[in-house]
Amino acid sequence: MPRFASSLPAGVTICLGTALVVGATCGFAASPSVSHSAARSIAHAAPLARADVRRAEQRLADLGYWVGRVDGVLDEPSRQALVAFQKIAGRKATGRLASADLAALDRAVPPLPRELGAAHVEVDLARQVLFLVDAQGKVGNILPISTGTGKHFSSQGYSGMADTPCGHLEVFSKLAGWKKSPLGEMYNPLYVVGGIAIHGSLDVPPRPASHGCIRVPMFAARSLPRMVPLKTPVLVYGCKQDDLVPLPPVSVAVQIPAAPAEPRAVPVATAIPPG
């Protein structure tokens, strides 16, 4: 056996496959144990049971969020509903269901609309959510959105501020399917002012990221054109200078129907500038 070990200082041991260990013996006792905080983190990250997911989906649906099937599977509609809830509840918008989210859902109450009156759409820029409000003031079909960044942009020969304007707007025109504009593609756009539209997008991050349009998840964009008729008021708020007057009466009666299976094409009566 080599004799170099005898020259080591007292209290120092050489363990196989490691560096020098001071004040310890070789073996498992020398390895640090998992801390209590790390154990709690591991337990917190453990996947929830399907029954828990189903309970969360049902609770989200009861609160007015746009959930798909309540089946215990966190599919795209359920995940986006969770993101919307996390935004409204002031939680981190991860789209991942944790036990803390279940507890928050149990304590939550349905969101209230900014205004009452005729059926309308509300867009909350501060919380980055959109929802429909019926004539009785009930909020439903709550979605996460991504709106204008508020920053200057320059792209494809266009430049300006990527702002989503606040105010009392309305759906003045629609297009069916994909619409290609110089600043990107829009699915089933509902135009509310100029070239700014509520539209489906393959990219709806949990933060403002558009040039000014209101991006919604694709599953919702397939149904919104038939749920939201032409002339539907759209109330956009949450700007830095948010001074809105009450929702004015509309010239036509607007009722927001339940979600249909597929959207239908609507002819465009007004030329649409690039969005």
C-alpha cells in the first residue's frame, strides 16, 4: 500500500474518487444531506393528480375563464385559462398548475366588468386579459392576451409606437382566416380601430409583445368572430392615462351568443390599413 497517506495532516482523509476531505470519514456520512427547503421545493414541483387538474378546470370555468373540456387534462384552453387567472390574481403567469394555484382558485371570486350596459368586450391592458360581458353584467370567456409593447418599432418600412389605444371602440370589420400584413399575420381579425384588431396568433406570450394589435390564443380566435357581432362595443383600458367616460349607448342591439363550432366569413366593407 502506498505510504503517502502517512504524510497528510491530522484530520485529513483521502476518499476514493474525491478530493481531500477535512474532518470527515469516507462514505455516505461525508455527503451533505438534502436541506428541508430543497425537500419542500421538490415536493412543491411534484405533478398534481388528474383529479386536482379537473378540480382546477371546473373552478376556472365557474369563475368565467374560457376553459375547454373539464376532463383533468391541462390542454391548451385549460392552460390559457390558468394563465389568465394567474394574471388577474397577481400571480406569476406560468401556465403551470401548482398546489398554490389550487388554493388561490378556492379563494377567488369572479372578476367584475369595468362598465355595465350593453353586451361588450373588455380589454384590460394592465392585466393583459380580455373578456366578454353580457347585458346582465356577467363576465365570461376570460382570455390571456398580448398587446402593444408601448415601445418604438421599425419594421418592413413601417415605424412608430407599438401602442394599443384605450377608449370606447367597436368591431367595425372582420376577416376570415389568415390575414397577412406588413407587420405580421393575423387569424380571424376583428378590427376595432384602423389596422388594430383582436386576432388569433401562434405567439401569445404573457406580456405585451405586439405592434398594437390584441393577440388572443388560436383556439379562441376560431370562435370569436361569431360570438362578437359587428358593432359590438370594445372597451380598452389600463393605459397610463386612463380617463374613460361611461360606455355610450349603441345604435343596434348587441347580444353575445355562446361559442359556436366554427367562425363564418364576414365581408369587409371598409378598406383596412396595414396592421
